[in-house]
Amino acid sequence: DADVTQTPRNRITKTGKRIMLECSQTKGHDRMYWYRQDPGLGLRLIYYSFDVKDINKGEISDGYSVSRQAQAKFSLSLESAIPNQTALYFCATSDRTSLGHKAEQFFGPGTRLTVL
Amino acid sequence: GQQVMQIPQYQHVQEGEDFTTYCNSSTTLSNIQWYKQRPGGHPVFLIQLVKSGEVKKQKRLTFQFGEAKKNSSLHITATQTTDVGTYFCAGEIKAAGNKLTFGGGTRVLVKP
């Protein structure tokens, strides 16, 4: 969806470099997520945030950190990139639901990161 | 931790034929969602199932949630070339903090 944007779309970097991936949304959603996608492994959750003051680790948070600068912005950082962090990274957003059930997630276009 | 498994990982289908992809969870799910990712694209939400035994249809796609809320299936009839892509199921487990756990996906290739 154009409502969720990610920058950069592609990035090649070297081992040891610090990298920041940015995500912005105009959907007005409280909840934001960062996933990485590797072939055959689906989407694995790195970090998620249910509002500006709430940050939670996902299943593969080691080596990553995040910052929720505003409701609309959620950044993912790799403090010291390593080759096995080469992957496709997706940001996603979702809204709260009145019934308490998970709302659908809206994904950004993805960032393809290569660490040499 | 909780796991969501999908089979098959790959599905080659002749155009016009039917196929089914299956999703199984190691724990009971609060609900399950299905997403489709076209080649080079991003995942797009298809549907959410909440009730035990629930069946929902979207044109040629039929989604089912198991009675025990631990498995789900997606059945596509009369496959078309527009069905090409990877289909993911994603389960929510309440005890896991209201976040989704995605299956590995079924990559569908259609032979014309």
C-alpha cells in the first residue's frame, strides 16, 4: 500500500556498518511491525510497537534495535551489520479492533538489504 | 516457541486445476489470517478466520479454520495465472502477546 512507505528500497552495505531502515505510514494506525523475509522461512517478527511508548521484541530481535519516533514513524537499526542479516525487510501497520481480534496488517513495499 | 507450519512449500499447478495449501499450528490459535504475496511484491491481506470450523469464500478461494483452531486450509479452484504468488497463513496466539506468527508460505506456480 502506498500508505506505508519504506526507505531505502535497496541497500548494499559492508560488514560492521550501521544501517537504518525507515518506515512511515499515513494510515493513522497505532501498531507497527518490522519483519524480515528469507526464502522458505516466511516472515519473522523482529520488533513491534503497539503505540509510541510501547516497544516489544519479536522472535529474532538480536542484532537489531528500533525507534518509534512518532505514531507514523518506526525505524529499524542494525548497529553492526553482518552477512546473515542479508534479507528482505518489511514494515507493517495495523489498527486496533473493537472486538479485540487482530486487525489485518498493511505492509510496505520492502527494503532489500545486502550485507557483504 | 509457537510454530506455524505450511505445506507444501511449493505447488506447481496446471491452469484450470484445483489445489489446497495447509497450515498447522503447534498451539491453539485465537484467529488466523491469510496473505498473498505476488512475485516482487509485498504481502497483501486476504482474509481472517476467527470461529472454530469457520469457512469463508472469496470467488474461487475457500478458506477453512479447523474445529480445534489449530489448522487452516486454503483451496483454490480452477487455478488461473493470476493466482501465481506465495500464500502465507499467520496465526495469532493470545498468550503470545497479540502478535502474528507467519507460516513459511506456499509458493504457487501455474503452468499454462
